[in-house]
Amino acid sequence: MRILVDEEKLAGNYKALWDWRDNWGKEVSSGVYLYRLKVEGQGLKLTKTKKLILLK
């Protein structure tokens, strides 16, 4: 599992960019990947897992 962002942010819109590399710096192959978004704060606790399809 690769963590792209692990820090507190104020409310707003943000982007997290992935360079298509794994934890060891190797480019990943085409395939289906899962990503997870966790949000907590002010009584809100939300976790979403979605699919990402990478085609090269």
C-alpha cells in the first residue's frame, strides 16, 4: 500500500498526484487499483474506497 497524503488539511479542494510508481520506485503495470479516502473531523467520519483503472 502506498500512502500519497497523510496530513491534516483545512476544508477545501485538494489534488493528490500519483507518479504511477510503487513503494520501491518501479512503474506499476496496467490494471485495476483501489484507492481510499478517509475524512474525520467535527463529528464527521467517512471512509470511501474506489476503483481506478490504469491503461497504458
